[in-house]
Amino acid sequence: MEHRENYFQSTPGIRHFFQPHAVDLPGLSIRGIGVRERMPACRIERPHGTPDYLFMLFHDAAETDTREKPLEPLRPDMMMIWPPCTAQYYGNEAGPFSHSWIHCEGERVRTMLHESRIPVARAFHLADTSRFQQCLLEMHGELVSYTQPSAVIVGNLLENCVHEIARAVCRQAAASVRVPENLLAVRKLIGTAPARSLTLQDLAAIAGMSVPHFSARFRKTFGLSPIECLIQHRMHHAMHLLTDRNLSVAQVATQVGYDDVFHFSKMFKKHFGASPRDMRNRIETRHLRQ
């Protein structure tokens, strides 16, 4: 996590609004994306908001107005999600700040937020900011690389991002104590090393627990089993790698921790409903229509 966060901090900020029209995909419209955009000391005021949802993560101290607390101070790594046409006031008049954000709209976004029960128009802390930033970078890469971006890839990236945020909110609401550092270490390892060969016994040993105790604590804390979490990260990373036509399916399998390409294909199809080759063919067919 620290290595990835250092990488994001050293990466030049991104600010991209898609003009003249938003990027429109089935059930999903992306108007703009920013990753660690650097802002001068200022205060943004939009009394009528924007016509879309605005997800915003503040990397530095700032302040914002909400329905509940006017001029609420925000410490670093706080997030806000403004619904369409809701007043937006945020910034830091005392000094520069950086933030990451996405403007998005569509039935798929509304459904994601409704089902995940993520609070809107209320600030909350995001413990691991690297996943949100990585999802934005990957969505931005897909949207600017092709005339017709893949709806499957962009939609899955955003959906995965929303699930990550929802779990963070759920954990904070369900417990008044911090997540133990040993479980956080395991969770971060799973997210940053998808190719590493890891067994349930390995993960339990890293946490310093017995396998049954570790499995129960991990599921209670994060909402899914350690192996389910590992597979989810591997499959979403594999989906991203499949967009690189220079990589064979076997090479993709190896890069996400599977020596047996047939086992990898079986797991991929179970997760996405299509084999890696079928998914790649769909992506390539979409690109050939450009």
C-alpha cells in the first residue's frame, strides 16, 4: 500500500473532461475524471451542483458544505459523493490541495449506489485510497485509448470501485474499533500482489492467526472470505490484462497467479460468465468496428 501510494503521489495529476460530449456507454455516462488534480488555495461554489454524480476523494485537508454540517472540515483521505443537482461547496482557502474525482451518470450508477447503500452528500473516511485512484487511472486509460471504449471494462472497474467504497463504509458503521493491522496487512497484500502464490494457510500465518479464526475474522471485517477476496482481485486484474493483445491467455493467467491456464479459464468464466478468449474477442470486435 505504501509503495502504491508513493507512486500515486509522484504521478502528475490528471484532469480530463470529455468534450464535446460525455463518454456514453450502455447505462453509464462518464463526463470527466481527475486523479490527484492539484488545486491552488480556493473554494469551489456550485449552488446548483452538476447534472451527474460527483465522487470526490480529498488527499489533503479541506472543507465542504453538506446537508448536515455546513463548512465541515475534512481531514486527508475523506470522500464525498454528491448526487445530481445538489449544491457543491468545497476547497481550502488556506492553501493548495489535491483531489481525485469522477463525474458519472446513468441507470447503472444509480443502481450501484442504491444497492450498495453508500451515503451521499455526507463526508466519510476512505481507509485505502489506492484502489479508488487505480480504478480511475484504469478507466481513464480505457476511455482515452479507444474511439469506442469497452463498456464491459469501464463498467466493471466502476462497479468494483463502488463495492470497495461500500465495504469501507460498512466496516466503519458496523464497528467502533479500528480494523486490526494484521488483517489490513493481509488485505493490502491481496490487492497489490495478484500473481503471488498464496494459500489460506499463508494468509493466516501473515495475520498470525489459526486458519479458522483468521477466516472468520476476515469475513466479518471485509464481508467476504480471504480466498474470495484474492480471486476477485485476480479476475479483475486479468480483465485489464486481456486488453493487451501482446499477451496470450496463458501469460495473463501467469500474471494473476495461475500456472494452469485451464483452471484460470474456468475461474474467469465463473466470475464473468465468459471465457478469457471469448471476452477478448468481444473487446477486439468492438475495436475493429472503430
